[in-house]
Amino acid sequence: MRLPYFPQLQPDELLYSLLARHSRHIALAGPGGHMGLLFGRRATIPTIDLPGHLAELAARLDPSLGLDADSLIDRATLFPYYAAYQAGEVRASIRADMREGNASKVHHRFGIVAFRVPRQSTLRFCPECLSSRLRHGEEAYWHRVHQVPGAVVCPVHGVALRESLVRPSTQPRHGYVPATPDACPGRAPPIVDIAGGIATDALMALASEAASLLSTAGEPRRLAEWGDHYREKLETVGLMRSRHKVDQALLSEALLDHYRDVLAFLPEACGRLGIGGWPEQIVRTHRKAFHPLLHGMLRAFLSRASSGAAPFGHAPWPCLNPLADHRGHLTIGEMDRHRNRDTLVGVFSCRCGYAYTRCLRGDGRLDAPRMRAVGPLFEPALRRLLVPGCTLRGVAKALGVDPKTLMREAASAGVPVGWSTAPSGRPRLPADVRDECVPTVRSSRCVPVGKPRKDWPALDLEVVKRLEAEAQAVLAIMPPVRVTLAELERRVCGRGWLRKRLKKVPLSNAIVHRLAEPASDYRRRRVRFILALHRTEPDLQPWEVMRLGGMRSADLPMIERERRSLRSKPVTT
């Protein structure tokens, strides 16, 4: 049975609002009759965001309205908003449930029940939208974008939304309430107290992002693809440590700076930006769905950040290989980047094998390119230039490198050259001649260079004494601490100091290995400590000692022996 009358769907109108206006226009006596007229059953319960049984409703509408089940889903529900970041099969399954089945399952399939961002329970309205409709003699209605979680301002007028008196969970379960001045009182306070400026700009961006999702959900992506998508975007704004690693600390700091003034107006889950927060999880490989509001926050931030200039410019980049015929051409399509403390390093690699780097300093200064890899064209060119009479600087200039780089690359490639890069620039003398050349007069400008020589034998004996003293000090610590090589090094001379000076301090290296305590002796000392600590408890069992000492069951025989030995000793008073 087709309905004899049904109102036209208004731009961005919620299906709940459309059915409420229909109920008001036909003026049926009760909500049950209206539900039976729309869905063929009186017990249908209204839903704000994702209603079901829409195929039954669409079958009763005049085809001239152009409202089939899919049109109602896309144009009058929040399905496009929640489906924007879901895979294609999830969208199809939920669309089928809303079209034919019971919509009580769609919130579970979308993951809405697990999201920390709560669903909207009270219908919201924009006072400017309401007054504009009433001023022009038009009927007011509930807007979809005003009911999106996290959208606290109207994307059209930029004013804070207000909560109406309509709360479907507490209203009559089978009725619809239209957007009238009685349901939307002008005295209702705004849901957020904003005064314009930065806060309004950020909130307007989130509201506009929600409005764009409601108009089109975009192409579906699998959950695993969103992490790669966001990492590509973060790379363009300089928030990646390398090509595959996100600078999580910098990302959280940038998001906090961007949303600092509006976090108080958003759900509590949006403010978790630190370690373990949602930004850290959303840029990784997705194993679960994230609320569209969190996606929208990240997308709005990236859109604002990417509007500025990229630190190294945009792809493609030129190849600077002086030996290639395509030098200066834009042949580099991808760039890797990483951070070296406060410096951002960009690595540009061409298909010819040549690579160079550029550094963006913390003060914003961009350094000149520096060669990173010469590529396979270097060795043949070097061999061609090694002709009689050639000079080091001349060959280096022809290859586009400095003399020391030429010598290093030649040694790496195994190309013999007849030059040296000694600091004086003079040829190195043979060893026997160099030993005979003893200067008789020292120039007044000659200044001794380097640190004074150390008396290593005396230092070795001093370290030995300190090691023995520290070993006794560690043995006296209670609860017991194991005497290890690392512990003694840390206390005496620093971690790794002895192992780097095996030949200079041989006595110290020998004594430290003798002083190091075997693991079995350390466990025995720990058992004795525990038994002495619980000496007044004669019924203490070996397994209890094992647990208190953090040992394994293999130590139970040793624990039992120490327990008997302690009992056999006389108690002195």
C-alpha cells in the first residue's frame, strides 16, 4: 500500500525529522498508527542515526519522490559518516541490514558500541538555522550534521549548537518529535562556550569534515590500508622519523598545539594524545576500527599542516649526479627521511645509484645538498681519468667530489691511485729515512699537540685496589646484589672502560673476572639472606623460599641444604 502523501526530503535532513514532519502533517491520533502506516507494524522504535527496515518504508513511498531504500540510507541517515572509514564488505553488510533487516546489529558491526566516543542521545539544533527557516515561513527540521558526535558548531553559521528537549530514549518509544520552537527553546544554553578565534576555526574544520563525510563516504579502504595512507600524509608534513617510522612524540605535540583550545569541548577520548593515545594507534596498521571523529581530527590537522610549504619541496626532485646525462632532471620520485636530534634529514636516491642528503636544521635553515653515494658510474669514470700527468685535485674536480672523498671511494672500489691526502701535502718518506730525520732545532711556533701521556701501570694498580674495595661493598649490600663485571665497571670506571683497555690495564681486567660472582653463589647468598630474615619461622618450606627469592624449581635441592645447614647451627644470644 502506497502512502497518499509524504513530504519532500530537505537538504541534510535526518530521516527521523522527515518522519516526524509526516506525522505532524497527517495528524494521526497516536504514534502506533503512524508506525503501522509507515512500516506495517505498530511496535517499531524510532532511531536517530542508523534506522532499519527502510525497504519496507521505501516500498510505501511514491516513486516520484526518488526515495528508494539506498537513497534514504545515503541521504537521510548517518550511514555515510560511520561507513567512511570501513571496508567495502562491511558497508555492504550494514547497508543490507538497514535495508531489509533489524538495525539493532549495525552498531555492533560498525564498532560503535566499542568506541569511547559516545553516541548522541539528545537531538541538537542550530539557533541560526532554526530562526532562518521560521523567518522565511518554512518548516524547521533536524539536520544530520548537527547530530554527529563531536560536531559542536554548525558548519554553515559557525555558532555553537544547542540541545533540544527531545531525547528519543525518554520520549514515547513509538513516536517522532518534529523540530518546533517548543522542542527547540531559544533559552537553551549552547553546548560549548566559545568566543571565536582559534577555537572556532578548529571546531569549524571538524564540523566541515563531518558534513563532507555525510555528503559522500568516499572510496572504501580495508583497515590495514589506513595506516599506510596516514603515514604517507605525515611524510609530506615532516612528522616521520624515517620512511616507515612515525615521530610519535612530535605528532602528539603537534596535535596538542592544534587542538589545545578545543579539547575541552570534545569527548574525553579525543584528549588522549600522549603515549598509548589514539594518534599513536591510528597511524599504525589498523586491527580495529576507529571512530570517524578521530579520523576527522587527524585529517583536519593534516589538511591544515599540508597547506604550508613542504620542508624539502614536493616530488619529483632533481638528480645531482655530475656523471649522469640526466643531471638536474626531476628523476627522483620518492624521498626517505629521518631525524638526527633536532635536524630533519632528507635522503634523495636516484635510479642511477647516486644519492644525496639535505638537512633542515631546528632553526628552519635548509643546508646545501651533500653527496651520500656516488653510484656505479663513479668507478669507470675514475679509471678513465687516471692518465699520466693527472693531478688529484684535477681528477676530483672532474668527478664532482673533493680529494678526500675521491681517495675514500677509490680505496672502497679497489682502484689504485698514486696520491696521498697527508695533511702537509708533502710525499710521505720511507720508514727508515723518516727515523733518521731527527730535527736539531725546534721552531718557536711548534706547539705540543695532544693530551699528556698516562702512567698506565700505576693507573692499573690503582684500579685494582678500587675494584677490590667495591666488590666488598657490593657483597655488604642487603638485600643481596650480585657482584658482576658491569656493576664493578659502573662503580669504578664506567661501563665498558676495562674491556676497551685490555692491554693497558691487564691486572684490572684479570682481577675483575676473579671478583665477578658466579650465579650459583649469588643464589646461595640470596637463600641465606631469606632464611636469616625468616629465622623465627621454623615451618618455612623450600618452595616458599624459592618464591620469595624469585628462583626456579631446580634450586630446591640447594635451598633444602642451606635450610638444614642453618638449622644445625647453634643460635647465639
